[in-house]
Amino acid sequence: MKVSDCMTRKVRVIEPAMTLREAARLMADLDAGVLPVGQNDRLVGMLTDRDIAIRAIGAGKGPDTRVSDIMSVEVKYCFEDEDIDHVVRNMGDLQVRRLPVMNRDKRLVGIVTLGDIATHRRTDCEVVGEALGSISRQGGTHSQSAH
């Protein structure tokens, strides 16, 4: 099975100059925990609800802070034609629950989440469980806790 078989295709992209207040409202409206950040037709970052909570609010930044000030700029992604088992293992290794999905021209075409994968009928539940275990372990590259 390919990533394109289970990814979410309707993705809202925000601008780096948007405020956290605007981004948080959009997240609430979309019931989404992540928003891709784009500029000049390119993906330049990702903003998560956790980024807002820890990098902004936890650091004393206000709602008028720009998305560009706290977004993750190191964007990990997968391609729409990749095998889903490979992507799930990669998500576990990277300790991420969701990945932007790109076409081979590196244009954003969707987002795939562990939930998308787990609810797809043909997904190996054991592989998803292993990935979730890896994602949930403490620490890692994307840890936002104080060291």
C-alpha cells in the first residue's frame, strides 16, 4: 500500500507571518494539531499545537508572536508513492506522529498521520503498534523538554 492510499489530501497551508492567535483559531476550526507553513509555493516549516504550548506560551511569548518565530524549520516528509510500511517505520525512528506528504516535485500534496494509517483497513497493526511505541519513547530529536 502507498502513502497516497491513506493520506489526508485537503491540507491548509499557513504563512510564516501569521500570528499564533490566527494559527490556533485555524487549528480549532479545522480540528487539526498541525499546520504546514509555506512561502513562495514551498514548504518552509510545520507548526504544531505542541509548538504553541511549549515554544510560545511556555516561553512567555504572546498570541501576536509570528508563526515563523516558533515553527519547526527542519521538516521531515515522505513521498506519496512510498510504501506505507516503510513510512510507518520511519515515523517511529523520527518519533513523529504525522508527516507532510510530497510529490516527486517536492510539492505538498497531503499529510499522513499515524491515525490515518491505523484506520486504513489494509495496514499491518503490528507495524503501527511498533511505530507508536518508538514515537512515544522519551527524548529524541524533536523533544521539547528541558535537558
